Amino acid sequence: MRQGARLGIDVGRARIGVARCDAGGLLAVPVETVPRAQEGDADIRRILELADEYGAIELVVGHPLSLSGAPTPSTDDAIAFAARLAAAGSTVRLVDERLSTVSAQQALRASGRSSRSQRPIVDQVAAVIILQHAIDTERASGTEPGRLLTTDEGSSPL
């Protein structure tokens, strides 16, 4: 297991959930929900600030796929967002996030939260699920999770 904190990122059309783990890669915890910028790069800047604040060695971005593994309408958007993070100089890994939001909603419902009260934090919980899966996979397999995003994928630099 590589040492170093990581950020988990759940990219949505309106909000981006952010989670982090400790330097030992044991436990993912929620950090914040970043509003998705409709113009400009305020969302990218905020995530980079968080990465710097927590000393993240990489960003683990959820890669949305259908249950069959095929791309979904959200796949290109998540890859383009991840590519913008990579173009800004971050190390970015794409990790399968199938059912992360559904799992987050179920966990919040089980804790007694209504659908309405889930909205502000469901993206953070989904980011926790994505990151925890990635660090657990790396710990169990000894290999880095998902795939490393290259800077020439998805979109142009900022």
C-alpha cells in the first residue's frame, strides 16, 4: 500500500462530492460538497486547494459506468472533469463507481435521513464510498486501483 492521503471525487452535474483518507490509506471520510461551476474553473480550483490542504498524493475520481460496464451519459462528463484536474498538474486515477450514489442514498436512508435532508451530503458520502473502495482494493491486491488518467484524455488544459 502506497503511503499518502488521497481525495475521492464524485462528479455530478450540479455538485461534486469530496472525501479524503488518512496518509495510511485506512479510512475515507467526507470533506465537503463543491458546487459545480457552470463557467470558469472555481470547482477545479477548490478541489486543488483541498488536495494541497490535505497533502493528497492523488485524486481518485469516480468513473460512472452502467451495470454492464458500458459508458453512460455521465461518463464523458466525469472524464472531462478529471482531465481538467490532471491538466492542472494533479495525479488522477479513474475508479469504477457503479452504484456509489445508490449505496450512499441507502446508507443515509438507513441512518434516518429523509431524501430532502440527503441532498447536501449525498455527494460526499458517494465520494467516501468511491475512495474507500479504491483504498481497500489497493490494500487487498497490492496494485493501484482503477486507471491513471493521462493529460491528453477528455479535455484541454485550463
